[in-house]
Amino acid sequence: MSIRYECRCCGARIAEFDESRVSEEQLGLNSLTAEERALIISKELGGDTVVSITCAYCRDALQLNPELSLVGNPLQ
């Protein structure tokens, strides 16, 4: 099983870690509130953990065009 970081906007895979080699504490996920965890962390049927964040490309695009944040998947 793995912990995978994916962009919430474009779906790009940003990073992936083997869950047996790295812990949530090492990644800082334990410092999230319950609400934050519910918003960005999900479990797949196979047991992988997916952390939804925004990649650098999408972050820059959203900063230049804030109206894109009103669209569900602005940078598919």
C-alpha cells in the first residue's frame, strides 16, 4: 500500500511513498485537524491513501486567474 499525493485540479501524480517505509507522522499528516483530513485525505478500495493537494502548475494558474477556482476541474 502507498501514500500518494495527487493534484486536485489536474489529477497529476505529484509523489508516492510506500506506506511501510514512511509514516503519516513523517509526512506531517498527523498535524491536520479532522476537518482538514476529511477534505484532503481519502482511502482507495485497494488500501492506498490519496492526499489531494494542488500542484505548482495549477497553483500558479489559480493565482493568476482566481476565477478558475469557481470551476469544478479548472485545469483538466
